[in-house]
Amino acid sequence: MALLPPHLALPIAWDTYAAHLDEGAFLWRQRMRALVGPDYVLDEMAELEGRLLAHVDALVLGGRKVAARVLVPALGLHDDAGVVAAATLALLMQEDSATESIESILQHILEGDEATCMALRPALSLAGTESMKQRLLPLLDSATTPAFLTKTVLDILGAWRVDPGPVLQPLLTHEEPGIRAAAFRCVRPYPSRLSDEVLRWGLRSSLPEVSDSALEAGLIAGMQRAWHECRRQVETRDSSPELALQALAIMGGPTGQALVLAALKDPRRQKHALHALGLLGTLDAAEAALSFMKTDELAPLAAEAFSTVTGWSVTPSGTGTEPQAMGTTEAPSEPKPKDDLPHPNAAQAEHWWRTQGRRFERTQRYVLGRPFGQETLLSALRESSMYRRRSLALVLALRTRGECVVDPNAWARDQHAQWESARRAPSTRFLRSLEALHG
């Protein structure tokens, strides 16, 4: 169809495009909260993202003029992460001016400060392009690249599961802690690149950002040193061994269970231990969780663990803190999903357990009330809340040594595809007994 001559073209409704940007920003903020929320499941996330992308598509249809006047200036508003994200997504989806759009984003990355990079990173992590990848990779090998930019590039490439190549190896021992931590996050899909010596140095870091990233990379790679570190942290009463407790619960067996249950007796570690308890999946874990439902502050975490093991649907008691409203138009603070867990009705849980508990065997592990296995884990991962899915995704990653991954931060459509890939994976990739290997 021929374009209308300029004197017949309709004027651009700038207010409409500004409204699309505002709505896109609002829905992005909702998405970030829902990603970790106990009150959203994956299908609901897909619906929310569909609404978000409808506004992004409207911005894309505005073409070059809207990109230049509305989207590019929005990239600099790093105090409003939602606006930056919506504008970034719309620019990355441009077709008639793709090169110009990418250059605009790159200019903000290269010339901006750390706050700018942090604001751009979440949307870039979702929308990688080959052109963008080719422009970012050389930054890792440049002596003039600022540390915060190197860290940002590593995290973006890690989200895209792009292999940075040989340059990744020296970054694992870089003097800048943020770069080391990002390099460990980036190396997870490539366990052969992680040597025992490099892992040892990462675990010895006094900075949790580095040591936790190294520990998770080592666990996914199935390295004995990482599993030994989990036991060391828990046995020496480390004050914050959250990942270590989760890993030991996933490992299970008498050793893992004893260490997690013992941590419940330490007031400093009770919240971390309760978070891990549901991953044990045993009758003992369910009974321990049930007992903590009588403790007001810990009841929501205990109910979540009890539900993960038994499949009991948490019945709110009507007390406790109300979840933060999802409809607020104000920029929210950092999401705190544990604060949104419902406060359970402990009496109803006890009544349910008296009638249903007899069907659980003490020697069996369970997930959502079903005997634990590859099929039941994947079913639980498919139907659980976004909050619970993050822990179950770690179970999948550890049991397949990173071969099957569901990224809980990815678009819902991509998570569906990752789940389908894991469902089709041979059962031989699913380690049924981590304890036999690492206990």
C-alpha cells in the first residue's frame, strides 16, 4: 500500500503513545513483583505479559518518530525501572529501524553510569538479538570497559545462555568482586569451564555475592567441593547458609535431612531452614513444618513447606500481614515475597493431617503429595506458584547438572518451552540419588 503524502498524513497522537509507555511501565512493575509472588502461577504470568507486550507492540507501531521522541529519551529515566524496561523492549522489537534502535541502547550502555546499566539490564536479559550479542561480547575483552559494565554484560549474556568464550576464564578470578560473581553466574551452563581450583577461590570469598554465586555454579556442575562446602556451612553454624540448606534438602537422605532439621533449632537459621524444608519432601519434614505453624512469625514459611511436601492447599487464617496490592500505580520497593505468603489456619492443617497423613510413608520423598520423581517434579514445577517454582527450578537444575533448566525470570512462553524440553529429556539425565554421589 502506498504511503499517504505528508499533507494528508494523520498527526501523531503523542499523548496516546505516552499512555502506552506508562501502562507498559506499570505492567512491567507488576510482572517483576509477580515473578516471585506466591499468588501468581505461570499461566497468569503469561496473561500479564500479554497485556504488557500489547502496549509494547503499540509503541513499536509508532515507528521511528515515536522511537526518537518517546522511547530513546525514556532510556535515561533510570529512576523508573518500568519506563526504562518498556522503552527498551519496544526499541529491541523495532523492525524498520532495528539498527538505529540498537545503537541508541548501546549508546546509553556505553555512556551511562552504573544506575543506567542496572535499569537496562532486566529488559535486555529478556530480548537478546544476534546483533546485540556481537556488540556486547567485545566489551568483555577490553581493558577500558568499566567494572560495572563488564558485570552487566556478563549477566546479560548469562541470561541469554551465550558462551563468552575464552575471555570468561580470567574473569572468574578477577580482582573486582562484582565481576567474579557475575562470571560465576555466567559459567553455570558450561560446567567443564569451572575448575576445582577456581571454585575453591570463589568459595573462600568473604563477600556473599561471590561465594554464593560460586557455590551455585559448583552445585550445578556436580562438584564435590561445592557439596562439601554446603555441609561445612551448616555444620559450622554459618549464620546465613540459605543456599547450602536448600542444596542439602535437595540431596536428602539421612545426612541432608539431619542437617536441615538441626538448623530448625537455631533461631538465627530457622527461616532459611523452613524455606529448605519443603525440598526434603519427607514425612519428618512435613511434621516439622506443621509444628512451626503454631509460631506466628514463622507460620507462613512453615505452611509453604508443609504444602510443598503434602500438597495441602494453604487455608488462610485471616490474620497476619495482607499482601501488598498489585494494583498500585506507585513504583514498588524491592519485592519481598515471603511477606506475601498467606498466614495459615494451623488448626485446619492439623485436622487435614490427622485424616490424610497416614497415606504418607516415612521412607518415601514427596512433592505436592505425590511420590517424588522426574514426572512429579515437573508437574509441580508446572502448576506451583511463582514463588515456589524458584526452589523447584533449583531442584531440576541440580538433579540434571544443568542440562535441564527452567529460568524463573524468563518470559512465560520461554519457561513453557524450557519445561517441555525438560519433559522430553531422557530419564537417565535425572539423578535419582544425589546423596549417593555427594552425601
